[in-house]
Amino acid sequence: MNAKLPRRYTVIKTLLALAVGAAILPSAFADDQDADALMLADKAPTTTENASDWKIFLEGAYGGFEMRGDNSENESHRLSFDAAYDKTFALGWRFVFADRLDMAWPAQVGNQHDINTFTDAFFSWQVQPDTIVDFGRINVRYGVANGYDPTDYFKTGALRSLVSVDPISLKENRQGSMMLRAQELWNSGSVTAIFSPKLSNTPNYDGFYPGWNATNDQDRLLIAVSQKITENINPQFLLYKESGQSAQLGFNLTHVIGDSIVAYVEWSGGDSPTLLSQSLNVQGVAPLSSTPFRSHLSTGLTYTTSNKISVTGEFEYNGGGLDQSDWDSVQHSSPLMYGAYRNWLQFTQEAPTKQAGMLYFNWQDAMINHLDFSAMERYDAADYSRLSWFEARYHFSHSEFALQWQRYSGSPTSDFGAAPQQQSWLALARYYF
């Protein structure tokens, strides 16, 4: 039974159809124009197109999904507008801006159909050739892993609109934090210092609110140092501290093995309470538990073939998560405790249990040029639940078209089985201006 749609969302279908036509119709007349183009080729003057300071695209998506325990078909619609601006406006000065607006039905959160993600807005000052100072809202991303990033300390509270479960999308389509960042570079390394101040901790769930209560709800400090040791070994060391919590140490390293394998390891550790204790403390249900030293680890291998196929296998360990028996106990506990835990996991972008794994597959120019295949399988080792995702994407010069499918498997209270949508598919069209 199809859900009744608001009239304004029928516009998304129209825009999606127009985007498809805009990309396909020019190619339909390409054969007739080839001869004329060849005749004029020798006469055409050589010109160089300047890169634009703006990167803008419009994306329309239409799909369907099945709710868990309900075999009825439901429709989903989304229209997204993404704009990025990068401009050097004076000697040594640069301004960067990025923002994304997602208009979706059904609503992702409550009755908020329109969610704006304020990604970046900062000034960059190159004080010296090897010294840079940035100030403003910056989407800072650390880590070398593909799925779970223990050193991605600024991911907490950053995700507002979930448009894809692809890890790349989760890192790019999120709001930045207000901060002051200074970087010093030298031939074989660099050091970065970041201070992100507390601006607000008052809850505000309006779709257009900048989200300071999520990204700047406490003072945070990060120092990152990279130093090349050999040609193939360039580790990164991090020190992270937020108000009310002990300092956390971080480490990132990648290493090339042979001609086709890249190994990576990402680790973070420090004294901290469990995620369950944090969630109950935020809700005012219980005080924080003891804070022994806990480790967080993500390590894996990426194998790449000569025909542009890459396969990544990743092992993930979350020291703040629950083991199998504790997770089973929480699953069968009071709805208040379980709900508080799930909400906190969504806010922090953490997994509920200690051990998980991921396989990620990507094939560029699969069988034909400009066609890419991607697939992902995530697995929770404590409750055996899984997330399966597949995408086929075709690239034109100014547009892209994609088909996506995903499925959540597991018991109703498991890591992935708790998702309200059991299975979904999506067709989308993107046009770059």
C-alpha cells in the first residue's frame, strides 16, 4: 500500500525525469553532430577553461522501502542541493564554504522534512609558505580506515542527514565544527593544532539550526603530528582532549606491500567510560562508570587489481562497546535503557558492540567506461546482524546516475536489525552546474 505523498514532492519526480533527459538527449544526437564537429575541429581556436570557484550540484532521488515486519511497499523521495565555494581573494588569504540541503519524504527525524547541513565556512591565512592558520567551521576528518575510524574525533554530533550508508558519504556529508586550526609544515612532516570551543549545549532540532549544540557542546583540543620515517612509512600521532574526559592518544599508519596491497592500522586509546554509561549519564539515568584504559582499533588490507578492482577487508574493535553477554542483556532490558543507548550511538556514530568486520568492493570502469560498481557488507560479531549495500553509478561529463540497494539483517533489537527499514532501493540523478 503506497503512502500518500504531499503535492510538493511530486516535483522531485519531475526534476529527476528532467535530469535524466538532460544527460541522455545530447548523447542521442551525438552521431549526427560528429561529422560537423570533425570539420570544424581544425578551425576552432584553442581555449583554456578556467576552473570555477563554485562546485554546485542538484540531486533528485526516488525509491522504495519495506518496513520491518511489514510487507507493504512504501515510496521515498529526496531532493538535494549541494554548493561548495573555494576562493583565494587576496595574497595568502582564502575562503572556503560548503553547504547541503536535503528535502526528503518521509522525514528522517520527527517531522523535519528539510535538513540543512552547514559543512564548512572558514578563512585560511597562509602566514608563511609553511605556516597556515584557519578559523571558522571546518569538517575535520582523521583516520586511514575505510569503515570505523577511531581517530575521527570530530565525528560526534556531525551527522544530520543520512543520504547513504557508504562510509565516504558519511564522512563528507556532515557538519563541521567551529574551530581555530594552525598547521606547520616541513619537508618530511607536519604538526596541526586545533582548538574547538564550547558554544552551546541547549537542544535544538530545527532542520536549519547550525547545530552548535551538537558539534560545539564542549571545549576540545587536538594535536596531530606526521613524520616520514622512510619512503613507505609515514605515521601520524594524535593527542585529543575534551572537557570532562581524559586525554586520548591516536595513531595512523598505512604501508604498501608489493604492487597491489595496502595495509593500514588505526588506533586510539585512553581512560574512558563505556558507551552505555555515557548514554545513561546523558539521559540523567545513572552516573558515569569507572574509566579504565580502553582501546579502539581498525585494521585491514586493500587489494587492487590491474583492471581497477579493489577489495578491502577490515577488522574493527570498539573498546567502549559491549561484549556479547552485556549486549544481549541490554537488548532484553527496559526500553528506556535500550533506547537511550541506541540514540547515543547514532549521535556519536559508534557501534554498540566490541567487534565487527567489513568487506568493501569497488570496480571502476566495470565492463564499460564510466560505470562503477560498489558493494559493502558490514557484520556485527556479537549478534551476527549484517548490513548489505550495493551501488551502480554511471558518470557523464556533467551528470551522474546511480541505482542503490541495501538490506538490514538480524533480530529486531540487534545492531543492524533494529533499523526500521528492512530493505530499500533508490534511483538517483545528479546534475553538476
